[in-house]
Amino acid sequence: MTIDRLGVSLAAALASGVSWVVCTLIVWIAPSVSSQVMWDMLHMEPHQIDWQLDPAGIAIGGLAWIALSFLLVWLSIFIYQLLDRS
């Protein structure tokens, strides 16, 4: 089975970028609710980490998630295609 590595990786990167923007907007609009949800998801107490929401962090974090998702999906498809040959 042939999977378009570049196309799927770009789609995953775009989806990560969109979800990053949506999550950033949710944090900006409802910081207390989103913060409580995050603490529950991480199984942590709020006093353990101090978070800041600034434009540089939003941009750098978004680019990091986009690049990481692209690389992980590309690598996953590459490995899958190697295993599928046998």
C-alpha cells in the first residue's frame, strides 16, 4: 500500500497548527477553565508550574508543534512502508 508521506505529513502539520490556534484562543478567552482542564489532564496541582501567555511563546510553541507533528507522521509512514514491504 502506498501512502503519500509528504501529503499526510503536511496535513498533520496543518491540523496541529489549527489546533494550536484554537487552543490558544480558548486559553485567551477562558483562562481559568482551560487552566483547570489542563491541570486535570496532566494530573498536577496548579502551584507546580508557572505559565505565561505571550506572543513569542505562542509563535514558537506553535511552530514547534507543527514541525514535530510533521516529522513524527513522516517517520511513522516511513517505518510503516518499510515494514509493509516484508
